Amino acid sequence: MITIPVTLEQLISTVQKLPPDERSAIAKALIQTELQSDLTNLIEELYSQPPIDIITDDDILHEIQAVRSINR
């Protein structure tokens, strides 16, 4: 394997010279990587929290009413 050191500025300059469809492919790959990272962090955060007590139907209805009153 051969490695070539490239600065961020060089990489950006090179990407800007690509045709639109290739720039779009790079952008999609970067976005996908970020979304996967964000999702992984969110899942880890949710699993690290203690379990929530039992939620009743009345609790759910109360929350629904609270959200609806905000949107009015």
C-alpha cells in the first residue's frame, strides 16, 4: 500500500475540480458517515440511561395534550 500525504486544502481543491456527480457522491458518503456516527452515539446514550418507570395511558394522554397545547 502506498500513502501520499495530502493537506486538507489540497483535498478540498481537488474535490472542487471534480464533476458535479462525483462531488455529489463524495458529499453523500460524508453525510452517511456522519449520520451513522450520530446514530451510534444516540443509541449508546439511550442504552446508558436507567430504565424508565412504567408509563400509563394517562401519562401518554397528558403528554399528548401538552404538545397539542403548545402547537395551538
